[in-house]
Amino acid sequence: NEIKKYYCETGFKNYLLYLTKENIQNIDTYPNIKAHLIPFKPFMDQRRETQKGSVKWFQLHWPRKEEIFVNEKVVYPQMGLIPKFAYSNRPFFTNMSANIIYPIANINLQILTCVLNSKLAHFWLLNRAKNRGIGLDISVSVIDKFPINEEIFTDKILNNYAAIIIQKATIGENIEEIENIINSRIYQLYNITPEEQGKIIDYINERSLK
């Protein structure tokens, strides 16, 4: 529920203890955390890696690299009624119900967020992602096949508006006008004709009614 279109909510009421071999060796250093975890120790002692001695009882088993969650990224729920891609440059941890796109060379993640939230991407995902449960199942293997036009990352219009729409969405301002500008530019960069654009919108609307 914290993953919205363009942004992630950060006003959490709870804390996540991401304890690994890399960031904590001695639980006694943190007595309050230890006191919180002690009631669960009998269960945590039964875990396979703890019994093997690979990790201590308070450490996570097979954790992912912490920087994936802490650094800049795009986050999206794997399943949902509509695709929602959120840009985040703050710590945001998630479970297996969401996927993370982390940065690689020459990729502007704010622009990528806009492209993946576009009408064109929505249309593409409706035809590529599996339909199951409450809607689309957007797996990593599906996103890996999304056709990236390298021109999007050097386009002046997208560069101008990407950060603006994310900021406005985050603070709850109306983004319809900017979103229309971005969608129009993405259509142009992907050589989508006005006739094809109309068919895309009709298809999206038709699928949303089912």
C-alpha cells in the first residue's frame, strides 16, 4: 500500500530490523533490540542456517544487499489492478510482493519511472504480463523485456518534467497536465501515430472495465 504511482510513502509507524552478518555482530551492543527479539529466540533458533552456525540467531537468513533498499531505485508491486512504478531515493525495504529496479550506468531512474508509468507502457504490460488474482502479474522477467528507447534518457522534455511530476505526486498536487505532456512525448519518441494512440487509450479503457 505504500507504493504509489511515482512515489513511495515514507511516513511509517513501525520499524524494520534489518540485521545481517555485515551490520551487526553482537546483539548485546543493542540491549533494547535484544530485549525486543528475545521472546522470538526459541523460534529463530530453529531456523536451518542458525542451526548450521552460518548465522547467529538474530541475523537474517539470505539477506539481499542492503544498498538495494537504501539507495536510489524504482519500486513496483508485482501484482495489482494497474501498473504503479515509484521512484525512491530514500531507504525503502520491501518483501517479495514488490520488485526493485536499481540503477545501472547512464540510466536516469526518474525518467524510467515516468516511462514505465506511461500509457504506452500500460498498454505494453497489459499484453505481456500475466493476468491472475487481482490483476496484472508484472514479474522481473517481463520488465526485463520492456523495450527501452535510449533517446528517452537524453530527451530535454522528459529531463525537465520527470523530477517535477515525482515531486508534485509526492506532495499530492494535481499532475494530470504534466502527465499528459510526458505521455505525448513518449508516444513521439516511440513513433506512435495519433491513430495508434487512440487505439491504445481505447484498449486500456476497455480492459479496465472488465
